[in-house]
Amino acid sequence: MTTVIKRNPLLFLKELREYYDDIWKLPDSQYLVDPDFLVVDPKTGKGAKIAFVVLDDGETVSVVYDDIS
């Protein structure tokens, strides 16, 4: 189930970069079919889908996101 977060997507991605080194903009990724987060700016209505890429052992290896639209 996708969690909706109401805040600036650019700021959210900037904060993610503090914790994760491997963040990719991949709009056509299969991981974004069912994203972990949908970040929506309450002022502009623009949003971004964000998904964590997790290995079978539970280790997060990457974060992918689509275009902010």
C-alpha cells in the first residue's frame, strides 16, 4: 500500500540523499508500479512516486523515483 506524504518532493528527495547514496530517477521503473511513497506538495499539487529497492534479505540497496509532476 502506498503512503501519501504531504510535503515538498524536492526537499524530501534531498533529505533521502542524506541517508541513501544510491538514488535514481527512473520514471519507467517496474518498482514504481506500486511505489512505497507518493510525496505531494500541498501548495502546488506536484508529486513524485518513490520506491525502495530491497534485496531478499531485507537490505535496502537503492531508491528510485519518477519525474516530479
